[in-house]
Amino acid sequence: MTLSDQGLEIVLNPIVQVRLSHYNNMWYVEYKRKPKYYFDQWWWFDDSTHAEYTDAYVRAQTLAAQGGTKEIKPKQIQLFNVASE
């Protein structure tokens, strides 16, 4: 059984920047997304937390290569046209 069989799909939410920050002996991977709302242009969103710098660096590179965050959502409504004769 796949996601499609369950009426779900993977959606890519585009991002514009990824950063690593160190706080309280942990490494944080954060990203900025394309603004949906006014305050989104300044906000950094958390992606993950790592104890090791190398793990955080690999995650940041992966996130940047993907070009966004992936999210599982219900599929959009599909319309089917029926040809009448």
C-alpha cells in the first residue's frame, strides 16, 4: 500500500535559506521559507536538533539540496470530466 492509495501525497514547501546555530551545547538546523504571511520574511523555523556538528551539517546540506521541507498532506480534490454524446 502506498501513500497514493491512501489519498495522501508528499508536498515540497520551498525554502530560501538554511543555517546552523549553536545554543546550549546543541546544534540547531533552521530554515527560512518563502513568505506565506508578512512576518515569515524574518522568522527562522526549526528543522532539527543535533548533539554533533557533523550530523547537523549533513542535515543542513540535505535540506538545502532538497530545496524545501517535505510534508505529507491529503491529496487535492480531483475533477473528472465525463464526455456526453
